[in-house]
Amino acid sequence: MSTRANRTFFNTDSKSLARALLGQHLVRVLDGGSRLAGRIVEVEAYTGVKDRASHAFGGRRTPRNESMYAQPGTAYVYFTYGMHWCMNVVCGQIDEPVAVLIRALEPTEGLELMRLHRSAGSRQGRVLRDTDLCSGPARLCDALEIDRRLNGIDLTSDDRLFIERVRGKVGKVRTSPRIGIGNAGAWTARKLRWYLAGNPHVSGRPR
DNA sequence: ATGACGATTTACT
DNA sequence: GTAAATCGTCATA
């Protein structure tokens, strides 16, 4: 029996939420009712207007990143590199642009649908291994069909996408600098990425 | 109107 | 290891 994360769960700073999200389940319910889910095994915190690596650095506020300024529990889904979607969980307070990027899941439900979604974009007809399904921020969005339609939704009340809290031990957690951050000064090296030690679904592992 | 650039992934040498 | 793929978004004009 699991319970859905409520407003209180999200109403905190991004580092705390990042750590709290590890081990929880991200659930996606498709039109038609299919349920896809995975255990969160890798996250990154984006800490606000002073964070040079954040889309909201310096108070930058545009139509694209508007949902970062919404209430805690909002989904911030953005498009990048001309072909990929990535998903964040917004936290903090209204008008405070802080969020956590979901970087990898250990798939738990709907693996075959995920494989179908992921293979659609891949040309070679190879069957993807379970560890290739959701081991990256854009991969998991592809697998779970998360795109701009879900940008700005409320994760505490929307039936298409939400977080389920799971009890039990998370295991050993490690930290590292965030991935793919260009020259962001001191913010490039800060350890704002958290992942489960040794988990094969974490991104950037050998093939 | 135009140009530069991505919180990435995949394929290929 | 290196590079291509691919286009929405934003800043500049």
C-alpha cells in the first residue's frame, strides 16, 4: 500500500527534496489507463536564482521556464537539444524557482510499453535492455511519454503523473557534480546530484 | 527575421 | 572517443 505524495512533501528546498525523492516511485498513467512506473534512483537539485546552472539563473523568467515559479508539486517539463524532453519536480514556494531534475528510474511497471516507446526513436532494431529504458533524464521521459502536455501540471492532483511514496530503506546514496553543466563557475563542481550506489539504472554507466 | 545554443542520446570511427 | 541529430526558445536587430 503506497500513498501519493502531497503538497507538504514538495514544500521544501531542492536539496532536501532531491534526497527525499530517491526511492519514491514516479507513476505515469496513459490515456487508456496503462500504468508505467519506476523507482527514482538519480536526481539533481537546482537551487534558485543564484544557481548559474539553473534555467532560472539571475531571475530569468520566460514562457519556457514559467512553471519553475509555480507552486511546489508542479511538473516542469522542458524541451532540449532539438529532440528531448526532461522532467523536474518544482519545490520551494510560489515565485521561488527551485526544482529537482529526475535523471533516472529503475522501471517497475509497464516495461514492455516503455521498451516500445524507447525503440520507436531508435533506428537499429535491437531490443533495449531494462537498464537502458530509463537511465537518463530524456530516456525516462521518452519511456513514460512525458512531454509538453504535462508541463505545469500539479503532481498532487493530476491522474496522469504523480509520485508514490514507498516505505523501506533506500540503500547507500552517493553524490557528485551535476551532469552536462557547462561553464557555470563554482556551480559546476558543486555536488548537487544524488544517486543510489551501484544501481545499474543510474545514467552514464558502461554499456 | 535571424542566429546561437542547449540540465542529451545515439551512432560511428 | 568524437560527432551528428534536430528544433524550440530567447536575445539581438
